[in-house]
Amino acid sequence: MHVYANYYTEPGEPDRAVGSRRQGLKPMAVFLRARLDEEQQLRDKFARTHVGRWFVLTL
């Protein structure tokens, strides 16, 4: 899963994505990867979630 937590999509999303932060820094956009078995839980919390597809080219 790919999750994009963006302040401009919804101001609380980055804070929900980050467990703790450094003093004086505010997350504005966070890109996260998660296991596919967490898909529904993440879709409920974040507006932009995508199932990542991996393609392998054997050379």
C-alpha cells in the first residue's frame, strides 16, 4: 500500500501518520508504505491510498 498523508488534503492527516515528531517541525506531507492486509484500515484514515504494483523485468 502507498499512503500519501498531506496537510492540504486534510490538515490532520500528517499528524495521524507520524507517531512522534521533533519540536518545532510540523509534517506537511508524508509518503508511507504499508502491508496490503492493512488496506481497509488505511483507506478509512487517509484520503489518498493506492495499492502499489511491482513489476520485475528479468534481464
